[in-house]
Amino acid sequence: MQKRIAILGSTGSIGTQALEVISAHPDKFQVEVLTALNNVDLLIEQSIRYQPNMVVIGNEQHYERVKLALENHPIKVYGGEDAIAQVTAFESVDVVLTAMVGFSGLKPTIEAIRAGKSIALANKETLVVAGELIMKESQANRVPIIPVDSEHSAIFQCLAGEVGNRIEKLILTASGGPFRNWETKDLGKVTPDMALRHPNWCMGPKITVDSATLMNKGLEVIEARWLFGVGPDEIEVVVHPQSIIHSMVQFIDGSIKAQMGLPDMRLPIQYALSYPDRFESDFERFDFLKYPSLTFEQPDTKIFRNLALSYEALRKGGNWPCILNAANEIAVEAFLKEKIGFLQIPDVIERTLVRSTYIKAPELEDYYNSDLQARRVAIEQI
């Protein structure tokens, strides 16, 4: 039977690549829902091509335009961010791919879990902000969460068949971004255009900047803590410039399993959608002879302070990861608009953490309030 897929954030990098995967396996997958926030033209183009049952445009100002463009197609059109959360619960949806950027992915993910839908999770901020709550909901509703991030997908794959075998350490690999080995004085001259030139991966602007600051790796550390039930001292980050080993698991007997492959997000996307099966693909195959040397380095957390701040937020717990995420979203947006410099991003985050209200055991509403407060505080720092 075909799996009916809802893609939340279909116009972004993950969403567009997910549609490529679905196109390659029309007998296996069916597009049921497409959503976007503002990219009206691409959403309309995707809707006409893939003929989903439902389409949601998050920004209601664009609703009439999408509705008019699709009026001759058998597609239901909805508007508003609440509608994005509501369609995930529809009976016709089997798998929800959460590819929205940032905090906005939290509510739809919770609604999908409560509706019993399988989750292909590409929105790492959901677990960063409310990891404990999300995993409790997942367990209570017996809903699998399959990670789409290449690093977490790698760990997930390494753990296949290892039920009951205790993990000693997770090893997350990082490319190091475009500014690996740069000195602080040079980082002060970094422009948004420079930060958006990732050496290995093709991603959206926000995650690309996060990769350049190592915040992306920090968020992944927090995400890994909840996905795999390990503590911060059991998660190590190593810089691996070639991005061939996507992550590793070390077990208590000292053995290490690694998942390898060329940097192509379509592979973890396909694995998450097809799980527990593996489907054939025409993706380029890895050739060891083209990569005679794979290297590893320790990340410099004194220069790239966001990684250190992420570990600090994880260890403190409560709503600190939520505050960290909100402050980072504001700081990255400000950097992309050239309101602050590259080196000011961690400054804004650190000051926001100190100035925001700490809640040791937050409830769902506390996360929403903490996110709003942290954004206000971060804007004040800018």
C-alpha cells in the first residue's frame, strides 16, 4: 500500500527533496498534504504537479491567491498556521514529514503525534524546545519518531539490531562549516553571503548560518539527548570536513558503528519515509578511492561559542534550550539582514539566556511563553 505523506514545509530544502524522493517511488508514496508559510508560487506549482488532497498556506494573506490558482483542481485549500496543525490529524494522513523551520514546527508535531501519525522529523527545533514533552507524547501514543537529520538518521541506522545493548557514547560529526580554522579577527569580517556558502551541503539559509556558527551542531546535541535517551556527557562532537561519516555510535564493549555515504539529504529522507524498509535509489554511490583520507578534528568552542552555549543549555535544562533556540532564530535573522555581525550572534544568545525567566519544569504553555519572552529579549539586545 502507498504511504500517504503530509509534508509540512514543502517549499523548503527538505520539502523539495522529499518530493523528489516521492516522485522516484510513485508506487510507494502519495502526496496527501502540502504546506508552506509564504512561498506561494512554488506551493501552487507543487500542488498542480502532485495533486495533494489538501494544501495549507500558513500566511493567511496569501489564501485567496492560492485558492484562486487551484480552483480548477480537486484540492482543498486552507489558510493559517492553526490549519497546518489541524490537517496533520486527518485520517487520510499516514506519515507527517515535519520540515518547517524553527519553533513553528512544535504545535503541528504535537498534534500529529496525538493523532497517532508516524513522524519523520526534520524540524530539530521541536525536540530542542520541548524534547521531554515530545518524547512523552510519542511514548504515550505509541508513535514512532524517525529522524531525518543526516546525523540522527545515521545514529538511528547504527542502532538497528542493537536493542538492549547499552550505548557508551554518540559521536556527532560536523563539517566545520565554511569558516573552519578561521581566527576571531577574520570572523568579524564575515558577511551573510559568505556564511551561506556551505562547503558540502545544500540547505536553507537559516540552517546554513547555523552550520557556520556550529549552532546547528549544538541543536543536534540537544535533539540527540531526547531521541536516544543519553546524557550530555555521552554525546561528543567531532569535526569531519569531508562529511562522509554522518555519525557514529560507540557501545560499552568499545566497538564503534558508523553510517557513511555522500552528503545527500535525499537518502535520510527516503529512509525515514520508507522505514523499516529500504527502497532502491539512483543516488550517486560512494567510492572509497575518491576519498583516500578521512580526517577528524576537535571543534573550537572558544571561537564557535554557540556549541558551548548549547551544551550549557542542555545541562541546565528546563526552558533554557527553548530560550536558546528563540534567541538564535532572532540573531540569525538579524545577521542575514546585516543588523548584527557574525560574531555578535552568540553574544545575543548568551545575553538572552541570562536575561530571560528560567523555568525548571515547564509545561506546554510555558514553552510558548518562554519563546515569546526570549524573542523580545533578543530583539532588545540587537
